[in-house]
Amino acid sequence: MNFELTPSQRSLLTRMIAGYILFFYLLRLYFGVTPSQLGHPPLFAVEMDITYWIFQGSGLADWLLANPVQSISFDLLLISSGAYLIWKPKQTLAILIFAILIGLYFMLFNSRITHHTHAMCGVVLILWPFAFRNQELFNRLWEGLRYLTCFIYFMSFYWKAFIGDSFYQFNHGLLSVQGNLAEYIYHNPDNLLTAFYQWMIAHPTLLNIGNTAIFLLEGVMLAGLFTRKLDHYLFWIPILVHMAGYFFSDVFFMEMLVLDFTLLPISLLSSNSIQHHSLLIFKLLKVRWR
């Protein structure tokens, strides 16, 4: 079985990833957390990270936020470079600009909210293989990212099972819902989702079993380090993990899902497969809205 991406599949993948990243950046723009909306906060946090020390010490962070001209220009350049990639996916210069700006925003956002989040870690990494014109080198780097993705999710299980020991706390599912969703339930007492949460809290065994199942699914990602034949199954595990995290722990890690593109079966990137799935989706939507 051939696992190498062709140039046309690479271009399609570039469009998909650029669109995915751009969607979430526009979402951040809507919620007011892009550089043009951060103002110039006096507090920042670099923590024990030499990259942040260099970034802050260079003065670039303060310069970008010093006045609206720089910060608005940053937003416009980032958005336009991402949009340009959707139109011209083979432009490595645009990929480099987009990747660098995303990395700068990642550090700028984390330092200015004084908390080092890691939901965007995948976004920072995913673009760099596309910056290399050589197709063979791209495939090697893309394969390396795939192994890293499997390793990240497996290590999440390893931490819970052998370091943090939360895997062995059977009521962890119930405690997670109670601790993270109490505010949502309080402010939305008549919400249908609140009614569902209340029912689940009344039946904690379901929450606890589901929580353990999610942990085990993360452990299954270890298989991806030894074979690529299971990718069409492994692809769905990060989606299930993050959807469960969002609905039952109020943790929004959907940007991290960009790494899941490395597990996307290559057969789905063929033109015939895309046409088939597009027609299927269209038919389903047509039936739904009749």
C-alpha cells in the first residue's frame, strides 16, 4: 500500500489545513483575542521557556502591540496569507509567512494572557512540512508529524495511567462534569443540554465508564507508531477525545485537531473520493431540508 502523498494531494491538504486554521483564527477575531484587540497589556508571563524569553527580550511583542497600526496589520497579513494559500497552495513563501505569523501569535497570546495554553501547539507545527518544495522531504516530514501525533495522544494516556494516576480514579468522569460544568448548569437551568448533564450526573456510572473509555482510546494511539494500516480507525480517536472533552469537561481543544490531518487516509484525498463524498453530503443535506 502506498502511503506517499502526490503533489495534487499535497495541494488539497494545504487548502484544507489553511482553511481549518483560518476558521479558528477568525473565530478568535470574533471573540476579541487577536493582536488588534488585545490592546497593550502591561502584564505578561514568559515562565520557564527560553523561546518566550527571547521573544519578549527582542521587543517584538511590545512593538506589535504598541499601537493599532502594527496590530491591525498583523491580523490582516495573517488572514490574507492564509486565504492566499487556499487559492495558491503551492506558494511556499506564503506558507512560511503564514507559519511564522501563527507562531508569533501563539507566543503573543500566551504571554499576554499570562498562561501558557497548548491548544494551538498543533497549529504551530502543522504548516512547516509544506514550506519545503522537495516532495520527498515533505513526505518524510509529514510522516514524522504523524508519528508525533500518535505519540502525543498515547502520552496523554501514559500520563493519566502511570504519572497522574487519574486513570485509576473511577469517579473521575463524574468529578470532571461537576467541576467543569457547574457554572454552565447554573447559568442555563432550563437548557436542554443542562437537562442532559443533570441526567448524566444522576447516573454517574455512565460518565465514569465513558471517561475510562476515552482514556483507553488515547492509549490505542500507540498502534499508530507501528502500523499505518489502522489510520482510518485512529483518525476518529482524536475527534472523539476532543468532542468528549468539550461537552463533558468544557475544554475547547478543537484547534489541536489540526494534527489529525496527518492520520487522514490518503485514499480520501483522491479526486474521485472527494467527488463521491461531496455528492453524498449534498444528498444528505437535500433530504434533511426537504
